Amino acid sequence: MRYAQGGGLSDERRQFREGIRMMAAERFAAGEPSSAIAKELRVSVRSIQRWRRLWDRGGPRALRSAGSASLPRLSEAQFAQLEAELAKGPVAHGWPDQRWTLSRVKTVIGRRFHKSYTLQGVRKLLLRHGFSCQVPARRAVERDEAQVNGWVKETWPQVETSRRRSTPGSSSRTSPASR
């Protein structure tokens, strides 16, 4: 089975889907038609038919989740160590700038744990643990957070309200051709 996000399901999502299949199994036992079950559980009729065939052969046990496709290569303890290494920053690991890339994280994993990952594997590992694929915003050294927060709280609301003020003819639906 393939997923649009390029990875498998989380444990919570897997349990959720198993719960839906178990609800369907109860309805199979009650003799409800596939179309009614599909509509009520908000799944496709084909899925219900597939689950019913499995249920006919093996009962509710056949509808249980088989678990994840493979065990993670890094244990939770190892991932905690990796997080600590990433927190040190790329410069501490010998790179000239403060930017983590997938290939750099892959290298750190290889050096620290002697495990080989593909770039997509590193991406999935990081996403699974709540990391995001974002390039950090560059901040000026002279930046004063107190002044920025003051501007956001005091000046920006005034600017925003003046932009939202509607005057006759200022509607985005009004165009010069329609006059």
C-alpha cells in the first residue's frame, strides 16, 4: 500500500484504521450490506468488500493491523542521542555553516551509530519525530527582539486595520471594466 506523503502510517493512525475495520467486522456479523457500512464509516465500498472477504476467511482477527512494515533502525534512545547531536549544530560536526541538510544528518547518523540511511529514509525519520523541512530565516545580528515584539503589538494592528478599511469602489470585485 502506498501513501501520498511517501511514508507509512504512525502507530496512532494504524490503530485508528484498525478500529474502523473492527467496527466494520461487527456490522458484517450483523449482516448489514456493504454500501451501508461504507457510507456510515466513510470508506469506499471496495475497501468494505475487501475487508468482508478477509473477515469471511479469518474472522475479526484477519482485520487486525500487521504493524509497521519494518522496525526502525534507530531506537528511541539512539534517536534521543541524535537529537542531542543535532542540537550541537553543524559547526560542531565540522561543517562551515549553521545549516542542517539531509545529507549532513545522514553523515552524522553514519558516524555516530554506524547505520546507513538513504536521504529519503533520513527525511522520513525526522518527519516521524516532529522535525520540519524548513530553511531557517536568517536574522540580523543587530536584531532587537523587544523592539520587534513592540512593533508587532503596537504598530502592526494600526497598519492592518487601515488596509482592511473598505471604501466605495475599493472592493476586489469591482474592476474598471465593470463601471
